Amino acid sequence: MTRATVHPIEQESYRILRSRLDTSHLPPLTRAVVERVIHSSADLEYATDLVCDEASLTAAHAALHAGAPVVADVEMVASGITARRAVCRLSEAKAGPGLTRSAHAVRLAFEQVGPGALWVVGCAPTALEELLRIDAAPALVIGLPVGFVGAAESKAALRASGLPAVSNVSEKGGSAVAAAALNALLYTPAPDRTEENQ
């Protein structure tokens, strides 16, 4: 899905971003994700903090534009995904022995959507940890939870898992940047295969 118009403030924000940071060497979807995350946070350090794989992004982009479901760990992430309704089951989840509400919400969401979804985690490291425990077979995991407790460790575990992912190395992250990473894939048009084959 692409947007018909881009607000002048957003255009100016990207102009300023590109005047301060050269992203032209990045592959197209990686560049889209990096720039949208920086645009949403005004934090240029994400250029070196984010970990993206273009092949994973390409496959996830195709799945997303083919209608794969999107799951968000919290409503703030779901609300930030502006061109697609995301599944979020946190309001129905209950904590239990050794299980946080966020982890239970992951289980509930997986029961609903099954394999092949795009998972967007911007708040709860325990949601990301639970996602790594179940056999979710995701199209992509955007793992950008924020915090001093467990956030960096859960993202390191995501990278070590071998799942297709977008993550970052530091403790920073959050709902806005996680939603921005997904929006970058939503707003980037699918490649024109006829042009590629000429």
C-alpha cells in the first residue's frame, strides 16, 4: 500500500534527514526502514544501531503486500501502524505463574493468526521472548522493545534465533519506531517485475 500524498512537513523532515545522513548506499527496503525509524525518532544513531537483512525484508514485504496478518505487542504499536489493522490481544491476556500478560497475548495472537504473520514488538521484551519460544514461523519479526530490563538481551536472542528480523543492538526502541519500521514496508511499493525483467 502506498500513500497518495505526503505531508510537506514529512517531506521536509526527510530532506533534513538526508542532508545529515547519507543512506544512498543502503539497499532499498533497508533504506526505507532506517529512514522511517530515524524520521519517527529524530535519532540518527539508528543508522548504525538497526540490524536489517534485505533478503528478509524483501520476503516480508511480499508477504505483507499479499495480505499477511500483522500482530502488535501493544495497542500503541497497533495504533501507529497507519495503513493496516494489526492484531493485538493484550487487553484479553492474563498474567500467570511465569507468564506475563504480554507473553500470554503473544500466545493468544498466534492462536488467531497462525504462521506467516509479521510480528511487531515495540514495548515488551517478554512478548519477544515468548515469540521466540513458540514455533510461529513468522514472515518477519520487528523486535524493537525498549528498556533497561531485558530489551537488549531479547533483541540479541532474536538475532541469534535466525528468524527473519529487524532489531537493534541498544536498549532503545519503542512503539513509535517499531510501528515506523512496519510502515516503511507498507508504504514502499512493490517492485515492478516487468521493469526488472526487461
